[in-house]
Amino acid sequence: MNDLIQTIAIYALPVLFAITLHEAAHAYAAKYFGDSTAYLQGRMSLNPIKHIDPFGTILIPILLYVSTGGAFLFGYAKPVPIDFGRLRKPKRDMAWVALAGPASNFIMALLWLLFSIGLTAMQVEERFFSEMARAGVLTNLVMFAFNLFPIPPLDGGRVLTSMLPHRYAYKFAQIEPYGFFIVMALVMMKVLYFWMTPVMLIAGAALQLIVSPLNIFLN
């Protein structure tokens, strides 16, 4: 039980920031490209309460963590409502709105990494903060890779739909009602790891490349 409480304490802020800014980024991008649906419903907000789904954000992750001993963890936020038909160029802008979420996670992973470097530079030895920084990087890399998987309604599925010719895009979009179950099946069969691992490694390498000048300067 103590391990569970400690894990929740370490991951609470990183997860809240990750899901909140991810969903808010979709809302901001949608408004920028012409759809104010999320804005009018109060979802273009940095308030975590606006984006938390009690079942998907809180209950499911805790139950999965307890039942699998931390081996498998999954959760989701309340999806931001987007009317793609209101976008100025729906097919093209759909991709930009979708990419806004993973982009926000990549930026947050970078900020947590910079926070970690800052802790080391200031010789802060408090283990809790260093663990939180690592959790922040990991959480956002996981969300980045997972959401880019090319199955709708995940962001990667939206991007692929946007890129396909109209006829194929329409057929591919029909997968969406079953997309969640397909993804869950791939997760349970550990097939999704063949996507997650290389994408996370590439993103992690990109982060290290970005901060390398800072590391050289501090060393």
C-alpha cells in the first residue's frame, strides 16, 4: 500500500499536466483552425477538472496498477469535442488539430527533462523531485507514442485519415467506433509495444539532442 501511495504521489502532477495540456492543446488548435466547439464548452482550459474522466483518468489506472502490480497501466481523459466540419479546411486541418496533443506531450517531456537537469545543476538531492521529473518525462513519452498510433480515434489515426485520399479516408474512418477495442486488444497482446518502444526511443533521443548544448555547458 505504501508503494502505491508513493507512486501516486510521484505521478500525480506529471499525469495531470500530461492529460490536461494534451486536451487543451487540441482545443486551442481547433479554435485556431476555425472550430470553437471546445472553447464554447469551456474545454479550452488548463484546469485539470475540465478534462478528468472519473472512470478513465482515476479509477481505471488505479485498478490496473493494483491488479497487475504496476506491470500494466492505462487511462484516458475526457475527449475534447471537435466538429471537424467547422475547420477551415477540414481534411487538412484535422491533422494539425490531432498533432497538437502529442506535440504538447513532447514539449512537456522536454520541460520535465530540463527540470531534472536543473535539479542536478543545483545539487538538489531530494529523491522525490528527481523521481517526479523522471515520471514526467516517461509519462509524456508514453502519451506521445501511444496517441500517435495510427488507429482512430487516436491522434495518429486522425493524421493518417487526413493524409489518405478521400475514398480511402472515408473507409478508414469507419474503424473509429471499434478503434478503442482494437487498441486495447493490441495492448493486451503486447503487440503495441513494437510501436511504442521505437517511437519512445526516437523521441527520447530527440530530447537528449535538444538539451545536449545545455549539458555540455553545465559540465
